[in-house]
Amino acid sequence: MASKLTTSNRAGWAFALPGFGLIAMFIVVPFFFAFFLSLTNQRLISPNPTEFIGLSNYKNLLSISVLTIDPETDADGQVLIGDDGQPSYPAVRSFTRNNPDFPQYNGMREWFRWQSGDQAKVVVAKDVVFWKSLRNTLMFVLVVAPLQGAIALGLALLVNQKLRGMNIYRAIYFMPVVVSIVVVSLLFRFIYDGDDGLLNNILSALSFGLFEGRDWLGSESSALGAIMGMSIWQAVGFHMVIWLSGLQTISPTLYEASSIEGASKWQTFRYVTWPGLRNTAVLVLIVITMQAFALFAQIDVMTNGGPLDSTTTVVFQAVERGYGKQDISGGATISVILFLLVLTISLIQRYLTREK
Amino acid sequence: MATINPDNHGLRLATRYVVLTLIAVIFIFPLLFMVMSSFKPDLQLLRDTSGIRAFLPVGDLSFDNYSAAFKRAPVGTFVFNSVLVTGVTVALSLFFCSLAAFSFVFLNWKGRNILLSIIIATLIVPFETIAIPLLLLVSKLPWIGLEGLQIGWLNTYRVQIIPWIADGLTIFLFVQYFKDLPRELIEASRVEGASWWQIYTKVVMPLAGPVMATAAILKFLVMYNQYLWPLIVVQQETYRPVMVGLQYFFQLNTAWGEIMAYLTLITVPVLAFYLVLQRAFIASIASTGVKG
């Protein structure tokens, strides 16, 4: 294949270099730069020289431990019961603020706690907000990736039917994909509104007034869910189209054969369609996962991470610190952690879906 | 299998269309609501959300919200900036990425495989993970312009354009497409003494229409919808694009009519563009699913 006619080092480099150079400069360099910055105390604008501080950015973000607290007892060793009928405990502060007996907990704050016998187990972390952002992001990925993938497949099967007008339905289902997620987020702020929101009115009409209505984005329990629903609504058409192109690679003779054999619809899907979609499935899963980890615009436009950090995400934290507080090294450290997370999850997905 | 009598068949067909249409309603109605609301005064807009009127062009309709939106923010500037940045980036991206892909597919040279592997590897790096280090990088980059040497790219058009010209996906799409072109065509042109530049411009690019459309549409969507990057590198409203301009509308007192007008203004042209080129849009997304 390596013909003399097509060998040219000079032309080859000259043609590839502009494109490659741009990628090197604006993707590869910042990628490695992130690792470097995460080991320093770099700020966007600072009069002081940048110092190398080792892993302490990572320690500040990731330090977490479980603190076991014994209930308060009276002079006889009896457990004191508070007004709520629960044992009362000394404040977490007393362990984490300059307590010489527990240097390992110094500067940590409570994230959440549970009860184990009389003792309280308190999870404390140096950077509780970061841990919350990690939890929210993982939750978003774990719900959105399978759900959006499945809904997209369902839609693809629907519009893949040989019926009149399918093109129109396909075009409609795809439509939100071309609308910016920023526009969609602002639009849904109104739809999710607690007072005049469209969703409350629709649900109340559908339930003949039984549904009371709620402030979807204003409550800790529903804000992230509302953002998930909207994100799926906006992006599902994209993955529907990818499934569709997968469906169209399956040979029609396989379907003919299965109908001659008298296979049911489910059997046809299970033994013909699904195996034919293997590669597409891996691709869809990985693409949705990567997009889900990058969750930012929805948060920035709709909730700013609230209420009570219930919708803050890893990218939102990286931007808030790196740009908002000009703490470049802190933002870069979060970026590195995010990248390692995305990489790990993609590798696990690849491993689980490998050809056996 | 049960025999299908005509009535049964008709019923099943009707059920299918009902299901398809109900789903279509879910996708269309929020957008319809946005467009309709943009013509209504705030009071009526809020009242209408309680019923089907929210989706209908009824009541007191006018362009008042639009003129109010133009008064509140330099909407014209935002639109101009977005169109400029998107147009220039798409054009440069098509040129640089096709040129590189041409070299990777048709030329033999040392280092070719390594460079291509690096480019493909960048596909697993989400932009969000490099945004912060890139922010620091562009704030220190030099630039030689009409005013001489300057340091820092913040608050410019170039900071919104240059980092987005080349990307792994676009190069990958061109590489996949070029691989399917007959190599004999290239070799024959070489025998006839054509230069590489001539082969690129006269032989290969005239055949690259479909992949150009795909790459242009994908890049267009990315660029027009940019949010995070311009948010952190552009603080001056003279250079802001439309999506960042949104902030003018939800920070002070929220006037939903104006917001809906602005959203409609920046969305409907794209939707119209999509509806006209619907097949090309869908084909371009589908082609990203072709596994290499």
C-alpha cells in the first residue's frame, strides 16, 4: 500500500500540521496543564508567584471520614434523651475544630449521619459541597444514561415502522436537539415554576384538580429530578437517530427469516434486533455518559446549584472555583478528578459490554 | 399467528398513530408555548398557562415584547457576534480538518499514525475538563494585531474562534469519508503530475459535499449554542454571543414575555433552518454513530 507515488513527508506534515497544531495547543496542552496546575496554588490573577504544593488540592477536596460519636451521658452513665426522644449528641464541631485529640478531623464538616445503636455515625468531609456535587453528578449519570438510552431506543423502534408520515414524527422528536440547552433551561424554569408553571397546571388538569402543584426547582427533593427530565427531553432525539442508524444496518433477510419461523414480536426484538444493535448500544451508552458527566448549563441557568447544593455538579463546582473565585488550581483539580471519573466509567462500560 | 381482519388492522393502525402523536405533542408543546407566549403581554401570558390557551395565538398579540427585549439588551450585537463567530469557525474548521484528514488518508509520511492516534484519543476528553486550564492559557497568550503585541486573548472574537477550529470528531468524520474514495483516483492524478494541493482542491474536495454538510451542521450546532466558554472568556458585552446574552433577561426583574421573545428570536431561525434541511441534520447526527 505504501506506494512511492503517495509518499511525501513534507506535504504530509504541511497538510496535517495546522489542524494537529490547533488540537495540540487547545486540547492536548490544556489537558496536561490541568494535571500540572492541580499540584500548584495557581490563581487567575495573583501578585504572588505560583508555588508547587503537591497533592494538597486533592487532599482538601477528597478528605472524608466517618466519625463515631457516643451519646451524651449523665453522671450515672445513663444516655441523655433529647426533646425529640432521641439520644442527644455532642456537637460535631467539638471534634473538628482545633480538638488536639482528633487532629485527623480538623477543619472537616458534617455531610450526613445515621444512627447505629446508641452511637451516631457522622460522615465528615473537608469539602462537603464537592462531595455533594460528586453525588449529584453520579446520580444524574446513573439515572439519565440508562433511561435516556432506553427511551431513545423506544422512539427509534416507533419511527422505524413502515408507516406513512414517519419522517414527520422523526423530525418532530428530533427537534429539541437543535434548540440550545440554555434556551431550553430558561424555558423550563417557567414551565417548572411553582406559581404559574405550565407543568403544575397540566398535572392539575389531568388529575381533575387532585394534584396540588409544587415548586419543582425550589425543593431539594425534586430539583435534580426535574433537571433530569428536561435534559432527557432535550437530548433524547439525538440518540434516537443513532439507534435508528443502527437499526438500519440490520439485514431485512433476518427479519424475513424470523417471521417465517413464526417468531413473536418480542422474540424478534430479543434475538434479531438487539444482537444487531450491540455496537450501537455501546456507543450510545458511552456518549450519553460523557454528556451527562458534563452537566453544567442547566444548573447555571436554572438553580445555581441550589436549593441547599442539591443540584450542584462537578463541572459547576470546577467553573465556580476556577472562574468565579479565580482559583485556577482548585478548578483544575476538580477537572482532573472529573476526567479520571469519566475515563474509569467508560473503561468499565467497555469491559462490561466487551465481545465475549 | 392470528389472521388479521381489516377492522382489527385499522384499529391497530389508529392506535399507533395516536401513540406517535401523543409523543409528538410532548416534544412540540414546550416550543409552541415559547413562541406563542412571546407575543402576549405578561399578565395574559401568566393567565393563559392555566389552559390550552397557552399554546394558542389568542388574546392581545403584539411585537411589544420584542421591542422591549431590544431595549433591555444589545440584542443586535449578540446576534451579530454569534453569527460572526459561528460562520468563521465553521468555515475554518472545514478547511483545516479536511486538509489534515486528506493528509492522513492519502499521503504516506513519518509520524502519521501517531498523530492520528493522538487526535482520536482527544475524543474522550470532554471540553468541560479542560475549560479551566484553557482559560488560564488563553489569558496569557500573545497576539500581534494592528496595535502591536498584546498579551491575553480574553474579550475578543479570536478566543471564541481559534480554539474551536480543529477537533477530533470533525477530522475523524473526514477521515472515514475519504477512506471510501477510490485511491486510484489519487494515484492517477499523481502520475499525471498533479501537485498535492491540486489533488486536494480539484479532485478530493469536489467529491466531499456530503461530509462537508455533516461536519458543517455539527459544528454549527456546537458553535451557535456555545455557553460555558464565552461565559468565562468574554466579560464585555461587545463580544458576547446570544446564549450568554440571556443573562440580561433573568438577572434583574423577570419579565417572562421579554424572555420568551428573546428565546424565540434566537431559536426560531435555527429551527427553520433545521426544518428545511431536516434530512441533512438527521443524517449528520447518524453519521457520528458509524463506529470506526
